[in-house]
Amino acid sequence: MGRSDITAEMQEDVFKKYDRNTNDVIEYLEFLDMFVCFKTEASTFGKTEGQSMAKIDGAVGSQHSYHEEELNVVTRLFNTMLEGDEFVSERLPMKDTDLFHAMSDGMMLIRLLNLMEKDCVDMRTVNKGKNLNIYKVRENLNLALTSAKGKIKLIGIDASAFLEKKPHLVLGVSWHIARQLSIKNITLAECPEIYRLLKEGEELSSLLKLPAEEILIRWINFHLKEAG
């Protein structure tokens, strides 16, 4: 692949990582995953404002990028949220670039949507089992994306974004899900101490109408003030 900085030990580690069925053979799809990883690393631009950027070549000369730190945050959150899940726990824990492979068949997307909203996707309608053919995988992805409409932003997203493991598109969807999962418990029922964030003369009902991010900002400011 034109890389002269890969030692024999690194090569062995890479082969072990991408030999997902552990048959000691790098098969074509495994090779594609490996190639995407190397291409992404080859186009990394050092540091931008303290963060590493990965660039991806798109169609007709376009380019897309994402922060590697964002990928790391999303991956760690999903590892925590889906730990012990009966359908996807064998995929965990993921390393950062594993996210794109793990999301490609729709099952992890479905399980994340059901964490966002109970029974968002009826599991009785989902194709289950290992080694699903492309038609059943596409059915799962279409089912998940249909169920996600109105809950997360899906502009320009279809099943092919996941099947082709397009990093910027998969990460875009994942980021919206991560945001929803991170704020879903910011409610008075889950966090009764929220009432301490009331300003003088403010009604609790007014506080609870605020976006979750504004409540978080109040929470941070409250504790900074308490800490002097």
C-alpha cells in the first residue's frame, strides 16, 4: 500500500486485527477494511487546534474530515451503553475505527435507537443471526433509518452509507445518537436535584422547558460557583 514505515511486528498486529473470523486469511472484505484504515491514517494532518483530523476522499474530488477525538468519544460511549446487549455484545469493546465496521449491518444502529427510545424498532421485524446476506442487511438498515426519522438528522444518509462504511456519514449519524443518549436522563424524574439550578423567582416548569444543553451549562456554572 506504499507504506514504508510498517515493521514486521506492526504488520502482524494489523493482520490479527482485521482477520475478523480468525481463519488466518485476510479475505477481500477484511482487506477493504484494512485499506480504508491505512488510507485514513495516510491523510491525517497532524494537529488542528489541538485535535487530530482524518480526511476522506469523496466523489468528484470532494473531501470530508472528522476529528479523531470525536470518533474516540462516540466509540467509548457506545461500548459502555451496549455492554451486555444480547444482540451486539460480541462486537465489544470496539476500538475507534472498528465503529464503521460494527455499524455496517444495521444491528448496532437498531440497538442504539432502542436505547434512545424503548421499542423504537420492533425486534420481531429485524433479521437476526450471523452472516446475513446483503438483502437482509439492507432491510435492517432501511428499517433502522425509517425508525430514526424525526429523532436524529439523516440528511443525505441511506443504507449505502453504512454498507460502504463511509466514515464521515456513519460518524455523523453516530454523533447525533450519542448526543441523544447523553442527554436523555436529564429530567426531574432521573435527576431530582435539578431544582437546585432554579434562578431567583423562576418556576420549575420554566427550567424544565430549557434544552438539555442549557441545563448542563447551568449545572457546570453552579458547581464552579460552589467551588469558588
